[in-house]
Amino acid sequence: MACASASPCVLARARAVAPRNAASRGTEPSSSGARGASPRSLGDRRAPWARAASGGVDVSLSSTLPALKPWAEAKVQKCAGAWEKAAALAPNPPIAVVDLVPDEPSFSSPDGALSGDVEVKKKKKGPFETEFGAFIYDKGYRQLFRALGYPGADAEAALALECLNGCAATLAPRDASSRVVLDVSCGPGIITTRIAAGLRGYDTLVASDVSEAMTKRAAEQLDTLAATTQVLRAKEGNDDGEGDDAQTPLPAFAAVRADVCALPFADASVAAAHSSAGAHCWPDPMRGFKEIARVLKPGGVFVASTVVLASPIREKYVENGDAADSSAYQNGIWDVNTPFWDADAVVEMVRDSGLVDVEVLKEDKCFVMIAARKR
């Protein structure tokens, strides 16, 4: 489509879907009051592509993003004009995928892999960093997690939503800057879309992954969710305010390619954060947890699922003298995309990041879901 060449920082996708503007979803414009926000005009914070009363279309890249760090804001401003002009030519432009990975590497791991790396020698993509890999992960690989104790996508999302929606009830009535949910390591959007469909009390959901292919696919899934929801509600007559769903519009959506170890968002800029099966894949989990703690607003909640070692494997490590406890395992054996030692080890890392009230919501075999809060 015409948007594809608008700017190198906008990773536009090839196909658009049916209309999904915020006006049809019932989203109301609200003012910004983001603490720590970089100096920029947020306008009326309508969802992207929302139809204005004049009949125009809002194609602003920043209308659904939380406050950004200065370097990230500069990136958005650099490409915003070109994107908005190109997107305005499309009757129903898709959600833009904005690349906000730092230009400088955020850190280096022992094996030379970089989180958010921009190397002179281009790093080979992993199996799930390609568009085909993202498709396979979505359609088959993730379903194998059931063998690890994962409860299934619907059940996992329901557990997360219980905490996320509970947090929304404590937010200020119309503080739009407090009503952003950040989904970190969103992958292809399997859990993201289910959370989006069930969110209550939030204005925006931002899907984020360091993989360009995964972020694009998640954006496509959110586009499809919005379009499908609009069609179904119109068919049921809910556009006229009938039925319960008419009172619970979908949030606005944004998609950002970002490094969890160097998030582009300003301090205290999001109300809640979520991550499904992601933390054990981060090159530096402790740094990732600290970044999430940084961007959360006081009182904000963090919900995450991850993978830990099965009990027999832990016992084998101890028996062989390879690792006597979680500290020895984490410092000597653990590597990227490897399970953590146990649920207690995950709780300790999250607590050490500065979050409080850390609790295990569910544990089954290798599956662990935790929740925490920022003081």
C-alpha cells in the first residue's frame, strides 16, 4: 500500500482490513496529563484513524502512544509527517508498526547477541523473527505450551484480565495517560488479542515485541479483532447502544517494535504491563523487569507468565552438582530462552526490580504466572 514507503521507522504492513476507527467503537477523546512526558502535542488523543466530526481521519502516530523518552519522541517526529500524509491516502490504513528500538545497542550478552542491536554486520534472524516463523509460532508452536502446563490462551488471558481490570478500577476517572496497557514481548498477538477483547477501563493497548515480524503480526491480529468486533456489533444492533457490549468498547491499539531492556516509554507512563511467555527469552531478565518497573505508574500492575524448570530437572542439576540452587543456576547455567529455576526465583527477580506485592497467581508443571504492583 502507499504507506509502506512512508518512513523507515514505520514498519507498515502490506494489507489493510475493514474499517476499525475509534468512533465506531465508542472511544471518547480525552486529554493527556502524562507525568514525565516529553514536550509534544498529543492533540485530543483520539485513536489512530478515528473519524473526526468533520469527516476527516486522524492518522497521527502519537495519538495512542504513551509519553516517550526524548530519543524515541525524536524518532516518531522524524517519520510522523511522511506516514500521516501517506496513510491519509488510504481509506482504511492499518495500525502502524513504529520501530522504537534504540539506534545504539542496549547491552551485550556473553554469546554476542544484542538486545535492540543495530550492528554493522547484520545479525542473522532467529527462527521466529521472520514472517513465516511468526506465522508458525502463532498457528502451531505456541499450542505446544500446553505440555508445559500452560492453561491455554483463553484461560491464561482470563487470569491476566482479572488483575489488569482490577487495577483499572483504581485509576483516576479520565486520566488518559494512566489508561495505557503495555503488552511486552507480545509475539504474534495470541494472548494480546484476547486481553484486548476483555479489557475494561483502559483507553489504549500497546503491543510491543523486539521482533519486527512478531510485532507486525500482532498488529494484524488487533486490526482483525477491531474489524470483526465492529461488524458483529453492527449486525447485533449494538451500534445503537443496545446490549452490554455497547458499554464496553475496545481500547485503541498501537504497535511498537521495542527492546524490553531499553523501552522507549517515559517514566511512569503506563498504567499496567503484561507479558506472556516472554521473560525467559529476554537476554537480561533483571534489566527487563527493571524497565517495566520504570515505565509503570505508581499503583500500576504487572502480570506475567513464564517458564520454570520441571522439578525432576532441578533435582538432576542438584544431584549432578551442576547447580545447588537458583542463584548458582541463574549465574552459571541459565541462558536466553531457557526456563528459570522455579517460581520463587521469578518472584525474587521481580521483587528485586523494585515492584511490590509480588504473588504467584498460578503454577502448573513449568508454567508460572505472577502479579506485582509498583508502589
